[in-house]
Amino acid sequence: MFTHDQIWTAIDRLAKDRGYSASGLARQAGLDPTSFNRSKRVSPSGKPRWPSTESIAKILSVTACAVGDFLSMGGIETTGKAATAVPLLDLATLAGGRNPAAAREKSNKDKDKTAPATIAAAAAHYGPACFATHIDDKRFEPLFRKGADLLIDTDGDIGPGDRILAFSRRDGLVCGVVKAAQKAGWDLTLPDGTHKTMAATDTAWMGRIVLATQ
């Protein structure tokens, strides 16, 4: 897994290596010049802000930098953990009841879109049970803003403090933060601040959100 600091370090080092300031690199890539300002890296409340996969893709393109080289600039070890294709499932598909496990079946692999390379590189640190989704509306604000990309691991342990995405047979697609976990289910805080108990018997699948870019 890579950290917030490592990704921003990689951006700073890429800019320096190509002879730019952080704002100069953003401008060269067609982004808002303030996109990579240090003030943009942490929210007023102290929450880390991640660069979007789109902005990273643009700076890699304009600098002709390979993903592996970019990650190395941040001190991110990639040896032996090659990125593989990660299914990119849209929210409408997930809300319609699609089980992410189906996207990993051989017969479906060519039917689904794949996540951006930076997301796929992160997935290599978690295993094959990952999928990605793109937030194309405001349903999960303020927890996740429109435009964010999420990487979800459906095979890891889930405990208090974890951000999750799940499908409830009773309520449909659910996103929130785990307050407590028991055998019978999970107590969640939803994006709007309300609380919900999600029974294990009603849960078709649940995954831990291991990376969010926004």
C-alpha cells in the first residue's frame, strides 16, 4: 500500500525532475495551476486530500513518465507486485445488484471496463478481490465527493473506522463508516451523518474502501 505523503512526494519529484514547480507541472498538464499546491493536500479539517487519477494520468502523459517510475519517485515499492487489470464497475451497475465477484469470473473479464493504472497499481498491494468504482453524483457526499475514484477490497477484514461500500438486499447500495462490527452485522454512520444497522443476513457483499482519490 502507498501513503498520501508518498503520492504527493512522487508528484513533487516528477515536477522537479522535469524542471517544473508543482504549479508549473499542473499548468503544463492542462490542470488548474493550484491543483498541486500544498494548501490543497489537506482539507481545512485536517483530512488528507488525494490527487485524482485523472490529474495523475495527465501529468504522466505530458511528462512521458511510466507509472512504475512515478511510483518509484514516491518511494513506493512495486517489485514483485505488478499491476493487473482491476474491474471498474459504475454505481448504477452496483446499485442494480451486480456482485463485484462476477466481474472477476473469466467469462466476464472482457466485458467490464478497467480501472486507471494508478488504481490498478494500488490494487496489487491488496490482492485479486478488488474492484474500482467512480463516483459520478453527489449521493455519498460529504464522505466522498463527485469525481472520486474508489478502490474496494471485498476480501479483507472489516472493523471499526473502516469506510465501506456494500449491497443490502433490503436497502440497496450502502456506503458509510463502520462504528461497530459483530457477527450479526455492522453499525454504520452514513455519509449524511445518520446511523444504520446492517444485518449480515441482508448483506449480499461488502468491501473495505482502501483508496479514495478526490
